[in-house]
Amino acid sequence: MMIVLKIGGGIFEKGMNESLSKDIQRTLEHERIIIIHGGGDEVTRIAEKLGKKQVFVKSPSGIRSRYTDEETVQIYTMVMAGKINKAIVRWLLSQGISAVGLSGLDAGVLKARRKKNLIVVDERNRKRIVDGGYTGKIYQVNTVLLEVLIKSGYVPVVAPAALGEDHELLNVDSDRAAAQIAAALGAESVIFLTDVEGVLFDGKHVEKLSLTEAEQLLPKIGSGMDKKVLASIEAVRAGVKEAMISSGFVDEPIIRAINHEVGTVITSE
């Protein structure tokens, strides 16, 4: 069975723990794993240290995202594919896990179409159209390299930078990249490990959602979690059996998520 594991930036920032590494090792005894990571907050910190102010925009549906101009996409790729990716690989290797770090650029693992324009809304909820910059929407996952690595006993660790149609660097959402990779590989599950226990609604933890329920809830949940729910919906719609959103800081976070003991599970029914 194949499991796609998305490690959120919050886990990277707060420190990946021994419980998580042991859980990855135990899971690898029976399953194959590929890891995709985030790290947007670290991108923001490094960019602003370099004097590049970061701009965020909101879509009409309420999704908040980074506005990525040419200079920002270079910083984004440097931090994601360099600093964060290699820190995660180093940590995995230190725990005895054979990891290989790469980005969506390598061998064209993630191919995306550059967005020509973006519709954004301002503080008064007025819509306007802006240039799409260097943000992309994934249209193809080249699984060949990933499959070679997995069959050779490695755990691929993928940074969410993509290759555009004109071979330009593109910023793609890490949660949705995980969903696309899971679908392309025919994964049984995609697990989004974050720094909260799962989906919260009206102050209560939601244990399970059908696709219909998830779609109805999507406009009502907060920024950050909305992308994970959207990615979960896309993964399940594309054939992944189930998507889980859970905390990476509980004991046995992967195994317990698979067993539906923690987090929120989203399925087709």
C-alpha cells in the first residue's frame, strides 16, 4: 500500500520528534511512503530578511495565498527546495530512514500551468483581476522517478516547486501537490500532518466527513485548514480512498491516523 504523507510547515518549525520518526519506520515495515512538505512561514521570514516584502491575496472563495512575482519565486524555491527540504532529509537520515530530497522541478515531477490572471478580493470584498505572477496549477505528475526511488527502498521527500510550460519556476500549493501526487501514484491514503488535531467546526473536533459534507463545510472553516480540506476533496475525487488531517505531535501520528483514532478522515461516502 502507498501512503502520501504531507508534513506541514508548523511541524518543521516546532521540531520533528522521535515519535514521528519511529512511526515512519514502523509504517515502512508494511507500507511505502512518499513525503511532501510545506514551509510557507519560513519562506516569508527568509524573504523579508532579504528585504523582499511578501504580499498575500484572497480568492473570492476565501482561500489565502502568496502573491508570487519573479523575485519571490526564486526565494521560494531556494527556501523550499534547499533549506527546508534538506533539513527534513538530514533529520530522516539521522533517524535511520533512507530519504532522498528533490523538488517538483527534478525530472519534471510536478508540471504546472502558470496562472495568467488571478481574481482577488480586497478588505471590502471587492473583486479585481491581477497578473498571475509565478503561481501554477499542477496538470501532470511524472511518477517515474518517484517509483524508481520507492522501489529501491528510498523515501522521496518532495518540495512543492513546479516546472512551468516554458520551463519557468512556479510556486504550487503544497497540500494540493500532495493530493495530486497521491492520485497519480494510486495511493491508498494521503495524510496531512499539521499542528492541530484536525478539522474544527464550532469549537468541536470533526472526526469524519463525506465528500459532500466536506464541500459544504469548506467555506465555513478558517484560513490554512481550508486548503487541507480542499486538497483532501481533490484527492478523494481523483480516486484516493481516504484523506486524513491530523496532528503530527501525538504519539504514533501516522498509524493512529490510518486507524482513524485521531484526526479527521474524509472519504467518498
